[in-house]
Amino acid sequence: MTEIEIARLAARKAGGVLLDYWQRGFTSREKTNAGFVTDADVAAEKVIVETILAERPEHAVLGEEEHTADVAAEHLWIVDPLDGTTNYAHQLPHFAVSVAYYHRGVAQCGVVWNPARDDWYEATRGGGAWHNGERVQVSNATRLDQVLIGVGFYYDRGAMMEATLAAIADLFRQQIHGIRRFGTAALDLCHVACGLYGAFFEYQLSPWDFAAARLILEEAGGTVTTCLGDPLPLEKIHVLGSNGALHPAVLEIVQRHVLGGGEAERR
């Protein structure tokens, strides 16, 4: 099997686990300073890791819940078994499984799947971005007053929240069409890839939140950096994804407020 085939299979198996728990019920517990986790998250990650290692036993896997790995590993899988846990726990059918494969720190393929909607996004390096079998590309908008902007909020309810709200206010002053906050960063970045948003930003994301979706957005013609405009590292960081043409305009706004998020993170 190729890496993209492994990623698809792992995502489908994990999505099946999530839907099973969705129908028969699940329990959840709080995570320190980071919301909560359900037993569905843990079970879905387990099946993803088993699927990957069955085909590539020598590869490393970094997961949100129970699997750690060196991000400098030559062959690295970065997986989020349930992006949008809060939505999932409230029976809101907007959540996703994310599976990405990186070789020497560079994304090679990625899939993001919402099993509740059977909504599938994928990309391979140099192979374009695809949504439910149709090739996609970013919006051709060149002005902020032509687009919606997606945003995410980290669990912090202090300085980081205030920083995000301040950035939103500045964006509204540029006459954007509106702000959308759906609570699943992987899907939000895919929505930029499909041209639904002009850009998306969040002041704190982990590698598993963006590992697959950043490649999908880039292969759709978009740009992904930190909120300071730097190359995006595989670490917990602020993230800005856009259609490319709007990147400088959005970056000018969101970078003003990064220090607010940084202060919250250091507390």
C-alpha cells in the first residue's frame, strides 16, 4: 500500500470507531488546560496507529492522545483521531479524523475526513487537493471585503481569547463579509482550500490539528505560515492559512495580536 492509501484506510477505520461511539454513547474526562477527551478519541487513535504500523512498522507516529514521537523522525505520521471533540461531545456533526505522513519534516500526503457527513479531503505532494473526488482550489479573491474569514479559539479564556477577539474586530473594520467559527481547525483549513473562506487563523494549534490540512491547502494553491509570517514548524504554534493573495493583508492584522496569545500560553 502507498502512504496515501494507508492514510485513507486509517482514517476510515477511525471514523467508523467514532460513529460507533456516537451512536451508542461515550464518556469523557477533562484534560489539563486543554478541554476534554472522550473514550472515542482514545479508541480511534489506537486503530489509526495499529493500521499504520501494520503496514509501516518502522515508522514513528505522533498522536494527540497517547502516542509521542520525535518530530525530526525520518518517517513520521501525525494523527488526530478526533478534531472537534467539543462538537462531537455535543452531538454536533462537525468533526474530523486527520492523518498525515511526513518524510524528513515535509508533508507528503494527508487526509481529513468528517465521518458524520462523509466529507472527504485529501492531498499528495504535487498531486493537487481533492474534496469528495473533485479537485479544488482556493478563492481568487484579492480584497478582504470579498471574503469570509474562519477563526479558531483555543481553550484559554484570558489573554489569548482577548487577542483573538481584537483581531476579529480589526478584520471587521476591513469590511470582511463575516467571521465563521466552527470548532474544527482541520476542516477550517480545508474550507480555505475549497475557496469557502479567504483565510483562517488561530493563535494556538498543535501539529496534529494542521498536519494534514496544511498540505491540502497548499496543494489547492494557498499559503500557510505562522501568524508572524514565518514557516510553520511542527510544534504548538499560531497558524494562518489563506488563499495566498490575501495573506499579506490578513497577516498585517493577526500579527498585531500574537503577543496576547503568547502571554496566555506562558501563564
